Amino acid sequence: MPGRVEASPNRELAAHLRLPLRFEANHGQTDPQVKFLARGHGYTLFLTRSEAVLVLGGGKTFSPRRPRASPTHAEPDGLPTVLRLTLEGAKPAPSIAGRGAMPGRSHYFIGNDPTTWHRNVPAYTRVEYQEVYPGVTLVYYGTQRQLEYDFILAPGADPAAIVLTFEGQSKLEVDGEGDLVLHTAHGAIRQHRPRVYQEANGTRQGVPARYVRKGPYQVGFQVAAYDPSRPLVIDPVLSYATYFGGSSGDDGAAIALDRSGNIYVLGITGSTDLPTAGPFQPTLAGGADIFVAKLTPDGSTLIYSTYLGGTGNDTAWSIAVDDAGHAHVSGFTDSTDFPTTPHAVQPANGGGFDAFVAKLSRDGSALRYSTYLGGSADDFGTGLVVDRHGRAYLTGSTASTDFPTTPGVVQPAFAGCTACDLGGDAFVAKLNRRGSALIYSTYLGGSDAEFPTSLAVDEEGHALVTGSTNSPDFPTTPEAVQPGFGGGSFDAFVAKLSRHGSALRFSTYLGGSGDDFGAWIAVDRRGRAHVTGSTVSTDFPTTPGALQQTNRGLSDAFVAKFNRSGSRLRYATYLGGSGDDFGLGIVVDRHGRAHVTGGTTSADFPLAQPIQPSFGGGVDAFVTELNPRGSHLRFSTYLGGSADDVGLGIGVDRHGRAHLTGFTNSTDFPTAHPIQPTLGGPPDAFIAAIAPAKKHAGHDEDDD
């Protein structure tokens, strides 16, 4: 499986964090040494002929190599961390080319001198370095969250020739788990024990391998016996570690509340010493496990905390709690020994990454059920929700042409492009209460790629899903708000399925002429969908009387509310300032008011009765409450310190308090009555609760 650099330690749970990384060709927009550059969430990558330069912590520009006394030079506090990777003894100027041209072009109109502008800059899904060593190709690719790279060895090529030299870390070590750990000023970058494989008849066959030190700042690979007549793939897995309660990487991903107000937090951990209480799984099983924690309503006491995972990499995405207090969690895993239960829908991994759904007992000490869900290619579980009967609904993306579907569904066959770099369909599946059977399972998508990120279910059992698509033929319904693709590389989409998954009640694009990403969906008590995400479009379809009808920055968050039939927008508004703003989580309270969280770099983000009236620095989380018409802010505040802070998940209790989780790099993140008063990372997960806003007379009415 692909190696990955998790330069920003959150769930792969925000829409744009899952979208393909754009490798721009350098047409003069940066230093001439750079051939390609890519901007992910929290990192920038510059690729030159001779090195890869990874800038963590907000750096946006490339600096040519500077004389240094030692390759362990680390950036001073407060500055970005610059990590450089070179290949010792490699070809000095290998052929470098972009592959997999992406739709859309970038334009740089900076300053008032047109001669310095750069138009129609192409972008690609991957960059290939040919013959870096004899018979060895190096490929970079990834998502907004994850930078991935592979070494691909032709038959007869020598893996011992590959030697990686790192610069910019304060310390380099191979730990007891076989992971390569690079300690930097912005946290530990962990390169998991390499996975090496060969393919035969469409099946990947693993080859044992490990890192070996070649010098103080150099490592290579020791690979066991393999078939030299077939290609070999060496796949390092590089992750920017986070911290939550343990001494290694941890991250809060999603949050949910039960009827009593207890708080459930889902996240990812690489710590062997994460605090546990009454756990089903008391110890870390692999390189990255998920964790599930239940806290009292005031957040002061752990009711339970448990690991959940296998010996591979397990990623958390979504959590829901049924009326009986059982936590249901979803995500994806490449572990072949992820814990499943005897009567699971799918007890074994189908291949590569599979989605999973697991239901925990009320006290977190046992699994009620746990199942894989996937085919022979990669399948990623993203959105999860539970209906009032305790049945779980799951959405995600799949590249599998043999994903398990059921008869009579709206789309029984894969429609994506298996030969394309961005191939893949969405899927929507509904499980019975025991997790032993699929009530329905269907593909949902067009001829290119879909990236669903969130799922909701109304009182009648209709599943509603949102995400992003670049398919020009995504299935829409005749009375859709927007039946055609708006433009750019991606549009958001919103779809509502019938109770049995046999038809689309409505399905629509949502976007303008730029890129638009759907991130999270919620449904109110009247069955109306509320969606948040981010857009760079200046013509995103807003509605008259909405709070903010123009894009104030490069990227603004958006909030949209549909009528029940999906034929009309009750409101649609931008939400943001002059910087970058992105909506990542949304929930609707019993009064029909949307509460939104995400991240912003805007010093002029729209505020109302804020508990933090000024921008803290880097990226701040925000919490915003809109009235039911989307015309007025009841409450809006920054939440963050002087470094990066992002809100990822949000819930509202019966008292109107907003509970949220996310991650923070700030040593001065605002705390109150904390379980953990100081930063342990960076970054750390955070959990916060904010009291409801006072009502504004005349602004809180609904109109239907």
C-alpha cells in the first residue's frame, strides 16, 4: 500500500483532505530549482531534480540548499520545519515528469505587473523520477492530507542501492517497532516499518523488510528473498505524528453525544501508553490504531477508553451512538487481523484497505459486532450514522469492481474509471442491528471519481450523503437544485436514497465554476439536509437574504440548507473572511439551527458574541451558529492559540451546548477545567464545550 506523510494529523475526515494532491508544474510561480510543487493541509512539498523538500508548519516558499554545519539542523522555534530528502548515490539529474493530468488549471495573478503573472499552470496526480538508480523509479502522489511515495524496482534491480539521506531533523532513530522516527521542531515524523510486496495474478504478496542504518543521517532497506524476475515495490509509510494522552501520535477525529449527554470521542493513536479504562483492547496492536473514549457530560472523567485495531494501519473517521448507548465507529484498515466478530457481514479483509464498522458495548469492554466491508481493491469508510432502530448506515469510496452490493439497489455496478488515477465510486450500505447482514448496499457515482465524506439519516430511514465528485455524469434527479456539473475540478454533491436503497429521492451537484468540496451533512427533524464544506468558487449558488453572498477570500466555508425534496435551497451562504476558511463539521439542534466548525486563517472571520474575539494565529478553529434561515449569526467565535487549531467534529446536547473535537498545535490553546491542562504533542486532540448563545429577537424564526 502507498506510503504516506500525514503532515496534518487529523482524520482523513474533511472533504478536501481526502481529495487528490495536485502536483503543479513550476511555470515561474516559485524558485526555478523546483520542478513540481504540491500544497497539502499543513505542509508544502517542493520537488527538484535532486531532492524533495517538505515544509511543515505553514511554510509556503522554497529555499535553496543553505550551508549547514550538520544535517541535523533544525529550524528555530516559531519557524516552519524544513525536512530534506535526498537519495545517496542516485543519478544526479534523473528524468522527472508529471503523470495523470488533472482537470482545471491554476493561475497566479499576484501584484499589478502582468509580466509576473502565471496562467494555465497544469497539475498532475503524481510525479515520477525515472531511473534514480538502475531500474528504480520513484513516484510521489497522495491526498491533501497525505503525501505518498513508492520505490518501484524493475526485475533485477537492487534494493540495497537505495539510501535515503534526511536533513532538518534533530534526531533520527529506528525504534523497537522497526519504525524510522525523525524528531523535528514540529513534532515527530514517523516512517513506519516498510511494507514491500510483489504482485502476481492481481494479488499482492508481502516480502519481509526492515530499515537499516547506513550512517548518522542515512537509512536503507534490507529485503528478504523475493522473486527477482518480477517487479518489487518498496513502500515506506511516513506519518506526521500527533499526541493525545500518550507519548506518541494521537488525534481526535469525531465526536458524538448520547441522550444523557455523555461524550464519545473517536481518534487515531500511535501511542503505546494511551490512557485506557475498562477497555475491550488494552494495548496498541499495530503502527496506528483507532481509539474510542467515553467521557462524562462535563468532560471531567473517563468512563471508558479503548484501543481498536490490528497489526496494520487503522484509520478512524466517524462515530455515532444509538439510543442504548452503544458507540458505532467506522473508518478503514489494511490490517488483516482487525478484530471482527463471528457473525460479521465480512469477517476477512477483501484486499488492500477495507472499510470497517464496529459496535461497542455500553461500557466499551466488548464488541457487539465488527466487520470489514470491501472488495479486492481499496475501500475507505467515511460517513457513519445510526437510525432510531439501531441500524448502521455507512458511506465511503471504493475502487473495487467487486464491492459487496445487494439486489435491487439504485446502482449495482461500478461506474468509475478503473484505468484512471482518480477512479472510484461512492458506496452506501445499511447493516442490520447485529452487523450480520446487509439490508442494502449500492454504488453511487459517475465515470470518474467520487469522494463521499459524511452521511445522515432522517426519521423515515432515508440516507443522505455528501462529498465531492469530478464525474460529469454523476447521477442526478430531474428536479435537482443543480443538475449539471458547475466547473472546476470538483463539485460538492448531495444525494438522498430511498429507504431500501433502490432509488434516488433526490441527487444534485452543488458548486460554482471553481472547486467545491462537501465535507459534512446533518438532517433536521423535518428531514431537511444541512451541508457544510469549502469552495473557491466566486459564483457558488447562494440565496437571496443569506448571511454572506460573496466569497471574501481564496477559499470560504459554505453552509447550505435544502428543502425535504432537494428541489430548492432554503438558504446557501458563504462563511469566511479574507483568508482561507473551510467547514468540516455541522450539526443541527432541535430548533433547526446549524452549528458549524472548521478552520480559518482569516483575521476578519465573521463573529457574533465571541468567547475569543481575535484571531490566535496560524489556523484557528471556529464555532458558528446560524439562525434557521441562514440570514444571521446567533453566535460565532474563534477557538485557538498561536499555532494551528482545527475543529473537526461537532455535536449539540439538549441544553444547546456545542461540543467539539479537533486538533491543536498551540501551547496556549484556551482551556477550562481540563483533564489535561498542557500540550503534550504537538499536536494534541482537544475537546471543548461552548454554552448556547442568547437569543436574538426577530432572527430565530423558521419559515416552513
